Amino acid sequence: MLVTGGSGYFGSVLVDAALTQGWKVRVFDLNPPDPRPDGAVEYVAGDIVDREAIREACRGVDVVMHNVAQVPLARDRELFWSVNVVGTGNLLVAARDAGVAKVVNTSSSAVFGIPESNPVTEETPVRPLEAYGRAKVHAEMLCHDAVAAGLDVTIVRPRTILGHGRLGIMGALFDLVADGAPVFVLGDGSNRYQFVHASDLASACLLAAARPGPAVYNVGAAEMGTMRETLQALVDHAGTGSRVRSLPKGPARIAMRALGAPGLAPFAPYHWLLYGESLWFDISRARGELGWEPRHSNASMVVESYEWFLAHRADLDGGNRSTHQSPARLGVLAVLKHLP
């Protein structure tokens, strides 16, 4: 099995899950993966935009799990296109030429933007609102083209990923909660927002890899709640005096955009457009066709992620970590720590 992006946050979780199931794993990434006992993981260094590098990585492989992506915090439209679209195209061509039996492409719920209604199914029309989501739609289109040409490709769309070690924008949230600062919802926070635990996502991807035939699956937690309920569960658990407060949607989005665009706060367009909106998946297809069952609720996974952050907080600066493995810088949001 080849895992592209296998040194990143979710890639690392997927590699561990595959090893547990007895897979022989090769990682393709710019950065080396975490060391495993007995050299269990083969490492091929390379950039997904390098056609020859990904061709070499695909040689002799039966299954490819494609996870390389530039995430929303990158705020770089050119990278979204070159990595998420061109890179996916390179991978699909290399997989076809190498005779790979199965490709599982990890996509994103960002392809749906703000849906007209919930729950979102696999047939809900895609209508991304920002550059990252548009790039992921184009990558999905390439996957469908590859299927039409005879390659077995399955697309797995996760909701926002949590779990031990997941930081990025969540690291900024945990930093505020740990220091007793207020955290905010937009409006009354009644928007229903779904997460998925990284280990549950890895399980879905591996089940998809074992199922012949192209398909599309939306995956997320079965037990969720509103954004306010999820954050309230976190601050109640933390017991630091942090409180959930409300901000008016319109002005808050304007402020997030104004601060995020120049990098004064850790916001990307995805955050100010979608944080206050409802988006949750109907996961019945993954349950029925894959026999997949998520084990984690919104509340349990946000608490687990927070506890991991606390345990490793002193060691998170530095190192060659991906965006999701590093806490986003608070920037001007650090002022919230001084609010009563």
C-alpha cells in the first residue's frame, strides 16, 4: 500500500491503522514519516507535482491511499491548484500506468460549501465557496475521469477531522481554552456542525480500499450536536473558566476576513464562510456498503484532542510538522486571553 502524504497528520494515523491490519506500507511525502519499529514503513521522498517521483512511488503497489493536500490555512490558490488538482492528476496517471488495483482519494466536505439543506448525501450537488473547495471539486472530477478510463477509484469525503495530535486551527482554540479565555460561536451557535475522528476516517478509508469498484462515501460522526454544544462540552471538561460567547454573524465574518487575509489571525476563507453554518452528512451509505461505524462523538473527540494538546503543549513549537500537526498562531486573537 502506498500512502501519499503519509507523514502528515491524517496520513500518519492511516499508516498506523494499515500496519495494524497487516499491510506493507510505503509512504510518499516531502518529509520522512515518524519512525516505526523494524523499519515497517518504506519511505519515498518526493513532491506530488513531480510526475517522475510519483511514478516511482507507485511501482509495485496494489493500493494507493491519496492524502496529499494543501489545506485551507495555506491561503495559497496556486498551491491549491498545483498540489490538490495537478498533483491528484499526476497520481492517477501514475497509478494507471503502474497497474494499481485501487485508489482511495481523500477529498473534503468543502466541496459542498453551504448546502441548501441537511443532511448532505453523496448526491447533494457540489457548490464550493472558496479556492480550497473548488480545487477539491476539480480533483474529484479527475477521479471520475480516471474511473471512466478504467481505474478503480473511490472518493471518501470527511467532515472536519479531529483526534489526538490534530492541531491547526483547533490548536488555537485549545490554547484559548487552556488559558481560560472566551471562545466564540457565530449567532446563537445553533448551527449543527459535524466532526469525524481521524481513526474513524482511517477505518472508512481502509474498508473502501478493500471494496472493489468505484464509489463515493461521506463520513462523519453519528453523534454530534450544535457548534455551541460541542464547544460547551469542551469548556465544561477543561474547567479553566473559559466560556462560550456569541458574536453577531455578519460583523464577525467581516472581522475574521479582515484579520485572516493579511495573516493577523489564523482564519482562511473556509472558516469565516462556514464556521457559523450547518453542515452534516448522512453516513448511511458508508455504513451499509462498507460496514463502517464511527466510534467517536463530537464531544468525545474534541475532549480527546484537547487532552492531547495539554499533554504536548510544551513541545509543539519547532519541528518539521504539517499544518494540521502544528498549532495555528493566535496572532491578534491572543488579546482574548486578557478579557474577563
